[in-house]
Amino acid sequence: MLNRRILRIKAFKVLFSYAENPSMTLSEAESCLETSCEAVRSLYLFMLAIIPSLTKEAAARIELARGKFHPTEEERNPNMKFAENGIAPLLENDPDLAKLLSRRKLSWESHDAFIRDTFDSMSRKDYYQRYMSDPSRSLAADASLFMKMFEEEFVESETLAEILEEMSIWWNDDLAYALSFCRDTMKSLSKGQRWELPPLYRSEMLSPKPAESDKAFVIKLLRTSYLCYDKYFPLVASSVEQWKEDRLFTTDTVLIIMGLSEAKAFPALPVKVTINEYVEISKYYSTPKSRSFVNGLLDRLLKRLIEEGEIVKTGDFA
């Protein structure tokens, strides 16, 4: 589920917390990392569970309209396609999914206003109207509808952002990634496959599995960055003559220290890969000028530490 880009970001956020709170122990940092990683899977489960809730909302509206004193012809004979979609029962009746949702206390019951608003938003969209106007029914069509819903309805929603922020401090920035796995689940269900909880780490999904798992990678990255922080911080600070230590931008400093630590921890990983990864992360979590700053200083310090023998790279990876 989690690829190495996401894992680097997770480790970066924990190391940033350590930089802001130096009393954090390594054990506490590793615990935060583990919690942060597993939280993505909880968010995936929560968003997946919105499908049965939306389906119930549609069915409830149909019954309410039928119960009017003088229902229209359309209300007496409604289009039941969405209310009877085949995806919702597969999720709602899956015992493993139900247990996980219950155990993690993930439910949409207290967010009925958002469910109503989401259904209203969907029903106005072309993709929903095309789906409803097609008289044919299939699991593939149902899955395709929900894939489109996951693409269009949630990422820009301020209301959903508030809900997620209130539910978990660990869900910040993870929504788009969790939704991508909701879409993957729709693909597998459309092929008649039973729902299964995705492995937490991407390497667990590969066959054959790589020599080093993604879990081992991110733990080693965080440990090395944590243990090398006090050694590499003065190095970074002394390399920026125009800024005093207390004026260094913490985000950039942490990214550079992580880049140095990654190069030290993984001799076979090409330097260019490491630099590119932290430059990419800086685009989203730092200032507009950070990209060139992180790229230039990390490149310069890596060359210096490799020449000094502090960092050793195998083969042609220097």
C-alpha cells in the first residue's frame, strides 16, 4: 500500500517533530512512525465505508418520496439503479471489513449531513447521470461509478477535511493516497474478487518480494536520521554562511539531514535517487525557493562526505 515516497514523507514528518521537540526518544519516534503508517490504512477503510452509507441515503430518499400523499409517476416508479448497486452489499456484508471498522471505531453515522451533501453533489454530476440513464446493470458499471466518485467528490472538500482533522491527527495529507486504494478496490471488486485488506507496505504486494522490505527501509531511514541528526545539523548550518543556526528553515534542514542519512544507511542506493526524492518532498512541504536550496546543498554535502569516507557508496552509485 505505502510506497517509498510516502514512507519518506512519513519519516520526514516524524523527524521534523523531533527537531521541534528534542526530548522525543527514538522509541517514541518509531512508535509515531508506525502509527502514522497504519493510519493511512484506517483512512482507506473509512472512505471505503462511505459507499454503503451513500447507498442507504439514496434508498431512504426513494422511500420518502414514495410515501408522499400524491407522489409523482417518477416517485412511484423510481430509478433504483444506484440504490441497488452491487458494490455496497459486498462491502457491508463482508465480515472482515465489518470487524475492522468496528475495532477502529470508523463510522459515518455521525456525519449524515456530509453524506447528504455528497449524494446531492454526485447526483448533479454528468458521470452519475450517465450511469443512471443507462438501463443495463453490471458490477463493473457500479464500480466505475464509485471510482469516479472517489476521483471527484472528496479531495477538494473543506467539510471532509474538517471531519478527518477532527477524527485523526495522522490523516493530514493522506486523503488522495487513500482514495487511490479505494479506486483499486473498486477494480478488484468489479472482477468478482472478494474484498481483502491491502498489505500496509508496497513491497508486500510484489512477487517475488525484494531483498529489503519497505518496512525495514523506513525504520532504518528514521533510525539513521534520528541518530545522525546532532552530527549533521552543524554541518548543514556551517554550510550556509548567510544564515545563523537559529534562522535555518527547519523543514529544509530536516530534509537535507534525511538525505545525508539515507545515503549513509543505504550504500547501494544511487545518490541521484536520494537527492531527487528530497527535492520532490520539498516542493510540497517547504518554501518556493527550497527546491534549489535542498538540491544544491544536499548535492554538495554528499560529495564532501563521500570524499571524506563518512558515506560509502557501492558500485557507481556515488
